[in-house]
Amino acid sequence: MFDETIARRVRPLAEAFRDAALVRLTVHEDDFELEFRRAASPVAAAPAPDVAAEPAAAPSSAPEVLTSDVVGVVRFMRPPAVEGQRLEGDRDLAFVETLGIRNPVRSHGSGTLAAVFVTDGQPVEYGQPLFAIER
Amino acid sequence: MFKKVLIANRGEIALRINRAAHELGVQTVAIFSEADRQSQHVRFADEAYCVGPGPVVRSYLNIPNIISAALISGADAIHPGYGFLAENARFAEIARDHGLVFIGPTPSVISSMGDKATARRLMAEAGVPTTPGSDIVASVDDARAVIEKIGYPVLLKATAGGGGKGMRAVYEAGELETAFATAQAEAEASFKDGRMYVEKLIIEPRHIEVQVLGDEHGNIVHLGERDCSIQKPSHQKLIEEAPAPALPDGVRASLHATAIAACRAVNYTNAGTLEFLVSGEQVYFMEMNTRIQVEHPVTEMVYGVDLVKEQIRIAAGEPLTVTQAELHPNGHAIEVRVNAEDPEQNFAPAAGTLGRVEFPGGPGVRVDTHVYGGATIPPYYDSMIAKIIAHGATREAAIARMERALSETRIEGVKTTIDFCRDVLRDPAFRAAGVGVEWLKTDFMPGHHALSA
């Protein structure tokens, strides 16, 4: 249901998305889901205001976001995968180092690397988005 | 002094530690589960790391993620609060091995005193009277063999237990099997440690505990006692007070002396509490909590000492700021635990979103809480949402002040223990002082149910 209430919730989000230099913003709630994507990102998307007008219509193939299972420091594999790169099979993209243990971050299948949310050597928390893969 | 302390806890105690650290000029790092993202303990910390999803085993008990958060944030110490990993010697050891100071006793003291069966043996050796009971019982059959010697009723207790979790009173043989299984399962779920022991249940005892502080320079002091006899049927404390009322001076002095002797016997450092059952003139050592306790504010109000700051200073190698000669109780303090529970449904916990929230103020009233209007109470954690503490020149004045404070308190959206506790405060037996740990269940609640029905 796209009613007045939702419109009131969407507008500030759309403005925040436009003003901050965000590439992608996803909001999940019980009864609705909303995603903004910057047209300039590797994933072609409609401009933010248009997306804002259609909160329920999530793209049919939303990229899968890989998040960190642990708290630690992310280290990219060499050579590091870059945005827009085609990934074949189940590939190691990085590992998150926790107390000397390397926790691999795998692509879990083929796809295109749509976004890299972190930099090499960055501390990450549980649930932090690391990569997005377009299947 | 430390530059930065990681607080490995949530809720009001995380906020309490955050306040103490900030007042000492120490930066803070919060950890939180996905269910606590909006919590005040996250908001007031200088930085914060999500360490896992809602269930405690994957977040607040997730040792690798917590230690990792301490390391990547550059913290030099970890304060464990109470519950969760506060009495986990392995956690203290892992922290130390990674160059972090654990704000608590040494790992070896935690494992000997925090492990309740070992503590009882050590205390018995040091001449401290203990209740008849067992070492660790591996199975329900072992428990049965012990009970044949000491007789019913008994308490089954988890060696890692606390807050009434992993504990069951058993009055006859037919109840044993179920009670053992449920207590052990609860201990496994809450502490990742299902080891159990058996203790003789002393009839109508009072729960009286002594607060101690020890530094790394050999100074040990006690800060008097607390009476925590007002307990729910699950043995979780509901109302605590300091000093213990209607206690013969000889018993009081003996409790204090015993606590100091016990600490000296193990070279105890940091804050700790020795819990005793007191029945007439008889005193039995029950267990030692090697951590700060929920009810520490009543002691703080009466002695004017900030126990959490002392903990941090002690861990940083500083001497105690007070000597025994300087410690004198002033007046009386009472704490009421405000739990999101329904007292009419055997204190069934309630989760949900709070509506309007108003806490009391005014002279002699302290509120330790992490909730606010509109806050969510996640289903994963302890149901305590606030502690209200009232101080007065006498016990009567403290009770009157607490009644006034509770009358100002409004919490909408969930059932709470506020009205129930007000009724307890008005009860003539409570006013007369000195009731035992079973009083609430066996004397107060039946009449209370009849009245409110």
C-alpha cells in the first residue's frame, strides 16, 4: 500500500540518498521494501526520485549482498576483484581475519561483481555489507 | 589509567559502565547484537560494533567477535558487566592472551571462586561454613546418590549459574528427574556450561551478601551487606536493600569478617560478592560472584563509593581510594527491579515496544535504565528494564521514598513488576523486616493473588 504515511517515510530517505554520496540504499521493513540505486553505479538503475515513487517494485534481480559473519579486518584476495568484473564459479573474494583466523568470503556461484563496499584492510563488524553480486 | 575500555554487555549495566568510564576520562567501545542496534548503550558509547544476531550465543557470548572488536578498536581493557561472560575464566584468559586487561579478578580466581562447587570446597577448607552439598554431579543418578545422604529438600544449581538461571528447588524424589534436566538445559543455554551440583535447602533462610573490593596491592575491604531475600519463585532477586535490617550485630560482624577472610584466602582482586544464607544465628556460605552485581547501587548509595569506577581503577593497577576505617554506612537504600514481566502470570517475560515511559526523580532517588519511550524490548534477553533505587536516613524513610518514586513511574506497552513491588513494600511482614527467601512465594503471593483476582 502506497499511502500518505509511506510517502512521508520515503521522501526523507530519497533526499538523504540524493544528498549523501551513496551508491545504494536498501530499507527492509515488515510490510515494505525500498531500494535506491545511483544510476552512475555499475548496475543500471532508474534515478532515485523515480525509484522513490515505486517503493514496492524492487528490481527483479536485486544483487545479492555478501555480509561479514564475523568482526575482524577484511583482506582482499590478490588480485582484488573489481566492480563490474565477471566472477566464474565459487570464488574467494576476500577473507575477514578474526584473532588470526581467516574467514573466507566466497562468491557462492557465478555473477557480476556489482559493488565493493569496503576497502582492503578495513575493520568490519558482524553483518556489514562487503560485496554485491548480480547473478 | 586506560585510554579505552570495551564494554562486553548490554542494557542498563553497559550504560552504567559507560558512565563510570566517561567520568574517569576513559573512552568506551560498545558491542551490540542486531536486536540492540537502537539501544542507548550503543548511542552513548564512543564507538560500537555489531557482534552478531539477537540470540546471545551468537552475539553477547561470541568470544572471538568480542575480542576482535576490542582489538580493532584499540581498547586496552574489557569490562564484562554481569551475566554473559562476566564469570567466564576462559574469556578472561583469552582477553589477557590478546594483551587486553580483563576488569575483574584473575582467571584462576574466577575459575576457583566463580565455579561454585570448587568455591564451596575452598571455603570449607578455609573454615567458612557452607551448606551441606556435593561437588559436581555428572548425572541425575549421581545427584540422587548425594540426596540420599543429605535428604530432601535440595537445590540443584548450575556451577556457572547466576540470576536464578540453572537453579531448581526439589522437594521430593518424583520431581528430581525433570528438575535436573530443565536446570541443566537452562545452564547450557545461558552459560554454555551444564555442570550441576546439589545443595541442601535451608528452610526459611535470608539471602544476605557481602560486597568486597580488593586491589593489586593487597588491600581488601568490605562495603557491608545487602539483604536480597525478596525473590521471585524462580529465586531471582526482586527487591534488595542495604544494610540488612533486623540482623543481630554479632551475625553482621561475623559475615563481614568471614568475607574478608575468604578474600584473603584467595588473594581476591576487584569487586566481588559473597552470598550467604542466614537462618537465625546460623550463617552458611553459598557462593561468590566474581563480578559487579545488579544490586550494587544500594551499596553505593549507603557507602558513597562508585563501585564500577573502583573496578576500573583496580584493573588499571591503582590502589583502592578508600580504607576500611573510612567506610561507614550512611542511612538505608532499597532497590526495586522493574522487569518487563507479568507478576500475575508467574512473572512471564514480555517483549514488545514501549509506549509512554516516565521515570521518577527528586531527592534520594536513582534510576539505572536503558529504556525510553518507544524503545523495543527484544525477546532474547533478561526482562529487567530498569532499577529504581531510593535512599533515606532510615529504612522507613527509604521505603516511603521508594513508594513515592514508584508512584511517579509510568511504563506503558508491557506489563511490569512496579505495582507488585509497591504492594510488597506496603506489606506488614516486609515492613517488620527479616523475611526469608521463600516469603514472597509462600506467604505474600497467595494472598496477593486473592486480592487482585
